[in-house]
Amino acid sequence: MSNNSTEKLNGSLEDKVDRLLVAVQSIDSRLSNLEVRFDSFDARLSNLEVKFDSMDSRLSNLEVRFDSMDSRLSSFEVRFDSMDSRFSNLEAGFDHQIVAVQSIDSRLSNLETKVDQRLRETQPIWEGVQAQLTEVLAALKLHGELVASLRADTEKGFRTFDRRMERQIGEFERLHAYQRDLEDRVDKIEKLVTP
């Protein structure tokens, strides 16, 4: 019986060793699979790093473009300020012309009063004054036409300026919408990156 028990024990030990070997081989196989998966994970992480580097350079390019747009907008502001000062100068010129016309009108009224007094005195003097009045009225008419022409040109310039401003405003709104879209996209990317 002791031989039988020993054989049973030996057979049982061999079975256990075989099972243990199978278990070790299974563990080894699973470790190999884990190594493959870690290598795959490492490759995917490297790929993500490359993509993030690419996104970083694209964002840097966008920053450069926005800086360029900002400097161009500053240039526009300077030009608009220049135009504003030019329009102010034109307005001052118009004010000067209005004062000149009012001065001429005042002088003409004074002249008419004097002409009336002198007309009563002598007819020949009155006829001379009438001739002068005709010249003054023609000059005023010419001056008025010049002022009207200048006003029409100025209004045309303002209309052109308004159209250009509307286009610029539309462009600024489009750029602002584009910037908001980019900011939303960056926010989404940052949310994906942060754990």
C-alpha cells in the first residue's frame, strides 16, 4: 500500500506541477498580451503627442495671424482718425465759408440800405449800384453753386465712407465670429486634454 500511496502522491504531484506549469504559461501569455497592449498604448500616446504638437503649431500660426489682423485694424484706426481730422478740417472750412457768406449777406444788406438812401438822392447813382448788385448777386450765385457742389461732393464722400465702413463692420463681425469659433474649438480641445 505504501507504493500505491506513493504513486498516488507522485501522480498527484505531477498533475499539480502540470497544472502549475499551465497556469504559469497562461500568466506568461497574459503578460505578453499586456506588453503588446502597453506597446500599442505607448504608440497611440506618441501619436497623440505628435497631434498635440501639430495643434500647438497651428494655434501659434493663428496667434500670429490674429496679431497681424490686430496691427492691420490699428492701421485702419489710424487711417480713420486721419480721415476724421480731415473731415473736421472740411467742417471748419465750411464754417469759414458760412461766416464769409453771412458777412457778404450782411454787407449786401448794408449796401441795399445805402443804395435806397442814395437812390432817393440821385437816379444815376442808383443805376450804378444796381449794376454792382447784379455783380454781387452773380458772385453770390457762383459762390452758392460752389458751396452746393462742395456739399454734394462731401455727401458723396460720406456715402462712400459709410459703404466702406459697413463693409469693414461686416468683415469685423465675420472675423469676430471666426475668432469665437476658434476659441470654442480650443476650449473643446483643452477639455479633451485635461483629465
